[in-house]
Amino acid sequence: MPVLYSVALLICSNVFMTFAWYAHLKNHAASPWWMAALASWGIALFEYLLQVPANRIGYGVLNLSQLKIIQEVISLSVFIPFAVLYMDQPFKWDYVWAALCILGAVYFMFRG
């Protein structure tokens, strides 16, 4: 059960972080960079309020490397829909190939 709680919190934290890092680029000319930075920091606070407990819950059940690779899988899984649906970027097969490479990394982190 701790792994499920950890993954759920990491998914939520990644949604916040993806918006903090990239959403300001959608209308980047609308405000100066420092306003975007302040807004991003505000959003990132919520990310950390979810990410820190997620890592604490997951650590011990998962080792550090496994926790990190789960984070990377979630990060890409959140980023692709964000890029396509929110940022209006075209879908690319490169997303699929990148996901397959990360799945290979998952294999190596979780094998025996």
C-alpha cells in the first residue's frame, strides 16, 4: 500500500511541477520573466508539499533508485499529455520511443 500512496502523491506533485516549469511558456510575452518565476515558485510549493511525503512514504519499501525511476516514468507520463493537450504541441512518435527507453530503465532498476 505505501507504494500506491507514494505513486499517487508523485503523480499529483508532477502535475504541479509540470505546470510550474512549463505553463508560463504558453503566453510568455504576456508577463515579465520575474512574474512567471514568482508564479512558478508558488505552484512549486504545492509540488514539494506532495513530493516530499511521497518520497518518505516510498523510501524503505522501494530503494532510492527505484523511487527515482518511478518519478521519471510519472514525469514523462504527465508531460506528454500536458504538451499535447495544454501546450498544443503535436504528438510525436519520439514520445513513444522515449517512453520505451524509460521502460528499459525501469526493468534494470527493478530486476532481481
